[in-house]
Amino acid sequence: MADYYPLITKAIASLGLDASAERRRTVYERARTALLAQLRTSNPPFDEAKITRERLALEEAVRRVEDGAKQRARDDCVTTFRTLVTDADELSRVPSMIVNGDVTDRLTQIWRWRSRVRRRPNTLGL
């Protein structure tokens, strides 16, 4: 049984990164037709079980390539911060602060303490 994944991957890559689903389906249909023609006209001819195994191997390669295309499409849909900010000045004004867990806990404690202090009524009569 042949490994069709590298062959299909190369054929789809030649279409470019923005290959539509329709163009990919056309490549898959051509591969199916060529494989079936080659298996049926070989000398000595293959039996039906061997033809079925080869066709299933091709379909598995097609499924793997399509899974990769779907994943790339999902990744392209994820909006990044850089795409949301259109002005370079806006990007430079964003504070660059990375806070680890310890600092976050301390900041949370400080904010809670300050909010409690602000809510206390003035008991000194000032």
C-alpha cells in the first residue's frame, strides 16, 4: 500500500496557500481518477481487495490534508491584537507589563485593602 499523503500535500501546496475548497476537491477527484485508472489497467491486474485498500489509503491522505486546511482556516480567523490596532502610535501607547502569579496576588491584596479603606466611614469627625 502506497503513502499518498506526500503526493497530495505537494499537489495542494502547488495551488498556493489560499487555495479554495473547490480547487482542492478538483485535485482530489483527479487523483482518485488517476489512481483507479492505473490500478485497473495494470498488468497483471489488481484484485478488488487491493484496489479498495489503495483507494482507502488515498482517502485517508485526502482527509489528513483537509484537516490541515481546516486548521489553517481556523487559525486565520483568530484576531490578534496587532490586527485590531491600526495606528502604530496606538500600539506604542499600550503598556508592556507582564505580571507573574506572585505580583498578581500582591496587587489583588493591595486593591482589596484600598477599596476597604475607601469605604470606611470617617469616624474621627474630620
